[in-house]
Amino acid sequence: MPTNMERPFPVYFQTAGTQNKLEVIIDFQASVSDDAKQGVLEVMTTFTKLGAVGGLGGTNIDPGQSGLLLQTSQTAGQRSHWVFQDVRIDPASVFILLNMIHYVHIVEAPVAMVRIAWPAVGQLRDPMAIKFPEQWSKLSFRLEIGDLLDDFDVNIKFSEPQEDEVVQRIVETMSVWLQATHRGAYADHAFDPSKTAVFLGPDVMDISSDRIIWFIEIMRCNENALDGLLNLLEWVHQKAAPITRVEIGP
């Protein structure tokens, strides 16, 4: 099984620079159309949102204390330039970032070269290796994971009933993770970035004041995507509504 993900464009890393700053430059093979600019914006904004709600936390990065703030962005001509500040995400997030740029290459506009300046990359043995941010090691809620070979549910139980607005905000936060799965975030050697996705079943979800259940029918991506969802739920626990238990399984 390959340990690295083959990219159709060269990637260059710079590990010197300001701590907690991430700079991304994407050079395209031709000038980017207006439609493609919008597509690039949607993909990179999804990456930003995922980092801002704990989805890019990791073993040693408390999702509740993680964060990602987009400072500036510009896509013009053959270049897209993104600068992030207050970067508190797992170093392995660079693999998710490259997956999403890989998605851009296939779906929106062919990429000629990517340059990433981020000191945290220096913590990785091989930044091109297939590696995802792992589950936060001190989850605040009880976790039960069953058989994931077929369709399964994600059952989230709150410690007390929540207002409708709070529950809706949590669903919207979880949807950021879902959007990321559709934009290549959790691709690997077995799952092409342009074809990865998590699809909810016909019933989609069951929502009440003290519980959210997602019915996941198809998970067409690396299973480490669930670590990202659990990290996001840890952020929800700390920032939105206390969670007592999460059950993932049939």
C-alpha cells in the first residue's frame, strides 16, 4: 500500500517563517475563469471553516482551542494567494489542504505548482505522506464505535435539552465537515479527491432538543474522516453545547 499520495503538480514547502501563520500560493496552468475562481473560493473557504470549528485539531491539538483565521485571499490571472493567521491546527492538516487543492486541480482549474509556507510542516517526517489529523486524545464525551462496514448512524446526545437555534447551529457546524468530504479532504490512494464524499441516507437526520442523529448511507473516503468529525464535536462540546455521548455504528 502506498505511503504517499501522488500529486499531479509539484509541491514546495517552506518551514521558516512566523509561527501560527500559513501561506498558500497556487499557480495554475492558465488564467482562472470567473466560475473557477468561485470554485477555488468555495474549496479554500471550506478548509478554513473546518479549521475554525475544531475539525483540524489532533492528538495534541485540543479542538476547543484550535483555530484558523483567513487574513487575505486573492485569485487573479494564474495565481491564487491565501494567508492564514492564528493557525492552531494539527500539522497533518497539510495533507487535507493538499487533497483539497488536488480536488481544485481536477474539478476547477489545472494546477501547475503549489507553495506552502508553514513552520508546523517541519514537525512532519514527510509532509507528502498519507496522514490525517488524529482524534483528540481527551474527548470530553463517552464514545462508542461499532461496525462501520455498511451504513451507520452518528448519534449525538447532549447533557440537557438545547434551544432550537443552538441545535440548528450545531447541525450547520457539522455540515462543514460534510462539505469537506465532498471537496476531497479525506482522499487517499484508494479514493480520488474528485470522487470522495459522505452521503446521508434518505431520512438524512433525526433532530430533537437533546439529540442529533445523522444517518450515513455511504462513506466514500478514508475512515480517518471520522476523527475529524469527532474533533469537531469536541469543539461543539466546549463551545456550543455539552455532549455526554456519541455513538457511531449500526
